Amino acid sequence: MSENCLNLSTIVELAAGNSEKGVQYYRKMKENAEDPIAREIFHRLAEEEEEERRALLKVAQIEATKGQINLDEKTYCYLCALGDELNFPHDDTKIFTAINPREAFEIGIEAKKDGILLYHEFLQRCVSNEAKNILLHLIESEQMHLLELRDTMYEICPDGCKYYHKNGNTVARG
């Protein structure tokens, strides 16, 4: 791997590409949602995901021009692995698997958690205060969206939603 590619702006650009997958995911969920509240939530989340994509591209641009330091290969691979695991299922290699609103909300919630973790990691490695401020705003926004998704999921899925315990058993929450 070329040493000059091992930098934060490259990884942030990859995360922006994942946000585009998020936009497509939420648009697909809006089309498939029968509940009008769910449709509204997914429409708003698609718009917010597009704003997030633009903000990430700005962070990448700022970091690229601010003399960012190259990351060691281990750190670079770690950040890439976090980005690879972002949980939007609607892309060229995965089948769209959310068959009901509950599953769609659960996928969105996991994506928000993954994004929060990734943006915290980006924040620790930024050299630009401007990029750090953008990332702090994104983290706050993702946290708010996570709570919104969870609360709406509980409203729309009053019988509870499945969560998987680390031992593999399904636990109903309601």
C-alpha cells in the first residue's frame, strides 16, 4: 500500500461514500414503509444522511489541505475496518433484507451506532479544528438520530423489537 494513501482524508472520503449508501437505504425504506410516520422518518433521515455525506467530504477536503499526518498501517486498517462494517444493507453486494419496519429501524439504529464510533475515531486523529467541529456536530446529530429511530421504532412496534444478546439468544424488548 502506498504510504501517501494512509491518511485520514482518504478514510473520511470512504465514509462519505457509505453515507450515499445510507441515502439510498432510507429512500428505499420510505418507498416500502406502509406506516406514514415511518415514511416521514425515513424521508428525513435520507435528507440528513445527504447532509452528513457533504459534511464528511468537507472534513476530508479540510484535512487534505491542513498537512494531515500519515497514519500507520495498523491504524489505517482499523479505521477502514470500522468503515467497512457500517450497517447499510442496500448496496451492490448485499441483498436488501429488511422485510418490515422493525427490521428497517434496527438496521438504521446499528448504522447510527457504527457511525458514532467511527466519527469519534476520526475526531481523535484530525489536525484541523474546523474539521473537529464538523465531526462534533455530526456525532451529536447521529446521537439524536439514534434516539429518534429507537423511540419511533417503539411507537410503531408496540409488541417489542428483537435484540440479540451476546450469547446468541433473542431478547424481546417492549
